[in-house]
Amino acid sequence: FASRPPSGDGGARLSLPLRGVQRIVVDPGHGGRDPGAIGIGRVHEKDVNLRLAKRLASELRGEGFEVVLTREDDRYLDLEERTALAESADGDLFVSVHANSSPRVDTRGIEIYYLDDEHERHSLDVAARESGVPRSELDSLQRTLAKLRIGETGLHSETLARFVHEDVMDGLATDRRTRDMPDLGVKKGPFYVLFLSSMPSILVEAGFLTNRDDAKLLRSDAYLDLLAHRVARGLVRYRDELPSRVARVGGVGR
């Protein structure tokens, strides 16, 4: 596998304005021998991710999208395999689903990430953990981001992240079980799984498995159903409000 080469001028390739958003790749993070974060009650992040991703896929299919899951069971995929699957699926959007962790047990809330080379220390910590690499290895990635993936696709990814964030937080605020969920906002960071994808991409951190309140929600079918519905709402809004803008870099139409 090799990620798609950048265009000759180092910027984003021209998009196809008539294609629109048809197919979404949903990526449940971790899996198999990689459990991800292990939270309160020995809950494994990989299992939460898969449960949420399957719910999100069902919601999206109900809205008329084609959906490809990078995994549908408890199997290990490295980051290049995940993005190779996404690229071969010819997706228009990429959504990676995760659950968070923190050494501080009082930290809770939802974060939505998109790829960028500007970030804060916390974003680097999360990116290193979810990418499975030391923070030091992110430095070389950071130096290449502007040349390879930041450009038109980055703008689409930021818009996508903000749409999903708004719909998720609006939905949680109206439910008595989740209305006190802290809003940690839209953030940017150098995630490998987003870096290797040539389509607009976001990473959803659904809550902190290391926080008692969040962990209880993440074990709850009702919370995962609500979150999947609201993420899907954000993706629908992106599709409907940007009907003539392609969610893609490079390639040709199907």
C-alpha cells in the first residue's frame, strides 16, 4: 500500500463539483490485539468504537448514503490497511470513531478532530495515542502536512467537523441524560489515519472511558444510538448544504 501521491505543486488537486457526497467510510478505531483505551470496568475502546460505528452506518444508510465499514468485527487493522480500505472503497468522506482516555479521571466530554498542522499539546497527546506512535514520530508528519494534505480537503474537513460538532452538541443538550456533557469543541491534530486519507476526514472522540459518567454513557445503547443519530445529522447537513462541492481530492468520478 502507498497513499496517493500529492499533486505536482504540493497542493490539493482539483475537485469534481458535480459529484457530491454519496459514499461514507466509517472507521471503528483499534480492534483485535489493539484494544485502544481500557476504561472503568475494563471496558475496551475497540468494542465501544465498533458498537458506535455500526449504529452510525445504519443511520447513514437510512439517509440514503452508501456506507463502508473498515471493520465489522473484532479484528486488527494497521493504519495503512484502514486507509487503503477507505481509498479502495472510493469514499467521499471518512469518519473515524474513537473513545477517549485521560490520566485525569474528572476529564470528560466530546471532541471532534480534523487534520491540520496547527494544534495544541493535548491534540498531540490524543493523536499519538490513537495513532499508536510516540509523540516524537509525529514531528516528521507535522512537517509534511501542509505540503501533502492541507488545502482544499482541509477546508472541507474543518467544515465537516464543525457541522458534526454542532449537531452532536445540540442533540445532547436536549436529552436529560446528556445535557451536562462538556463541549470540548472542534480541534485539529496530526492523526495518521486522517493524514493518509485523500478525502475530507474527521475523528470523533465519543467520551472518556476513564471518567465514571462518560464510561457509563459509553456502555449505554441509548447513548450510542443518540450519538450515532446526531453524527449522522451533521453528515446529512454537510451533504445537503454543500450540494455542488465535491468531498474529495483527486481521482475521477465513478
